[in-house]
Amino acid sequence: MGRLRLLYRYRYSLYGFLVATVYCVLLLVLHSTFSKGTPGQLLRDFPAAAILVFLSLPVYPLVGYLLGAQKDRCKEAVRLSHDYQKKSESLQDLSERLTHSEEMIQLAGVVAGEMKHPLTSIVGYALTLREFWDKLDDDTRRTFLSYIKISSSKLEAMSNDLMRIMELSRGFPRPHTVSMDLKEIMDEVCGILEDIYTEKGLKTNLRFHEDIPLFQSDPAKFFDLLYNLLDICMRCSVDNGMISIWCSYKSPRLNLRLRCHRSIFTPLQIAGNRKCPPGQEETEMATLSMEYRLADAMLREMGGDVRLETLGESGFTFAIFLLADR
């Protein structure tokens, strides 16, 4: 850019000098042609005009130099503005990446802290079975094994969450998409979570319209997405409650709703799930917020959207919107 700055100034100065030279030569040629006089006669007969003409030799280059300098300044201003815009965009991008990374780190911390509970349960029940196997009856053994199975399912789900967080921390990777049957995945998720929350006596009620099409998505990610949202509903539900799930299709959008009719948390606490990081990392709301934020991130990766809607004094609904392909 420094070379361009000098080039414009001297280029315009040269243009000015050439214009002044051509003007003076043309004047002398015309005077010689029509007056048959010499340049000396022109200077004697019209001294003032001759002086003004010859003064144009330094004036024109000076004017050209000033015009070139002004153009250089304009070019420099445009360049600085462009550089500033690029640096601002780069800074904004870095800031967004930093915010995203911090959020993923906090979500990973919540998952890591939550994983110790099922792991502790598995170890505790396994050690109890090993020490007192001969003293326990068959029903007690089956009960302990059932608890180990439930804790293993929880641990597997948390491991999947941690894996998704690690994927999302590197941006939004392109998912592996295949044609999927939503009802089959939903049945599997409901079966697993009903076993996990057997002690709470929770049930799910599925209602699917007959015209629900297959749609393109990543089966593993979509399973984790539904698992997290349904797990939130079951965690928040009162004992012996019902979780309603229904799905409808209106081209090209697929609508899925998961409703917890009665929640143990207030609407204000439920709405706090949208906040990340949560206020207190060791509370139940921290885990709920982590699951919601992770599900929201996975759904955005799939090109969908999720809304959390509170219902009256207790209860809430997850409204999920996706594009489906026939």
C-alpha cells in the first residue's frame, strides 16, 4: 500500500507536468503559426500572459500531487475500514467460539459430576452381591441386578451426553443421516426410561397420527435427543404421573410434543432450564439445564427447533419442530 500511495502522488504530478508542458508547447506553436513570432517576441509583447503560462509548469504538477495525495488518503481510509471490519468479524467469531467452548466445558462438568451417582450405585450393589450372595434370596438378587441394570442405563446415557458435548465443542459436525421411523425410536426411549423410573410409577402415553412420514436424521443423535427431553419430563414429574407424547405432520414440518402434566418444580424453575450455566451447579436443576441445552444444540444441528412451554401452575411441554421427507 505504501508503494501505491507514492505511485498515485507521483503519477498525478507527472500528469500535471505533461498537461502544463503540452499547454505551453501548444501556445508557442499557435503563436508561431499565426503571429510568425518567436517565443522571445511573445514574452516582450505579452509578458503577463507568458508568465502565467510558464507558471503552469510547476503549478499543474503541484495540483496533481495534491489530488493524488487525496486519493491516497481515501484509499487508505477504505483499507483501514475494511481491515477494521475483518478484525471485528474475527473478534466476534472468536468471542462466539469462546462462549460456546465455555458452555460445553460447563455442560461436561455437570455430566461428569452426575456420572458418579450411577457408577457408585453399580459398585455398591455389585460389592453387596459379591459379599452376601449366599445369604440373599433370589428375589433380592434379582432386585439388586435390576438396580445395576438401571444404573448402567443411566451411565450409558450420560456417556452418550458426554460424547455429544465433545462433538459439539468442535462445532456442528455433519450428522450421518438415514431414513428413520420416529415411533420405533420413541418406543425404545420410553421403554428404557420407564424401567429407570419404575419406583416413581411413571407411564407414557404415545399418540401418533397415521400419516407420520419417515424423515432423514442421525438415529443415534435423535435417540439421545429424545432421551434427554423425556428424561427431563420424568425427573420433574410427580410420582405415578403420566407423560403424554404426540406427533403430527403437516408438510413439510413434523411436530412432536412431550408434556409433563404435573411437575415437582415451579414454572419459574422450569423456565430456568433455558439458562446456561445454571445458577448452582450441584442442584438437580443443573442436570436438567444441561440436558435441555444439549438437546437444543443437537436439534439445531439437525436443522430443527425446540421450545419449552410452561402450563399453568405446574406442568410444561417440549414442542419440537423438524422437517420431514416423504
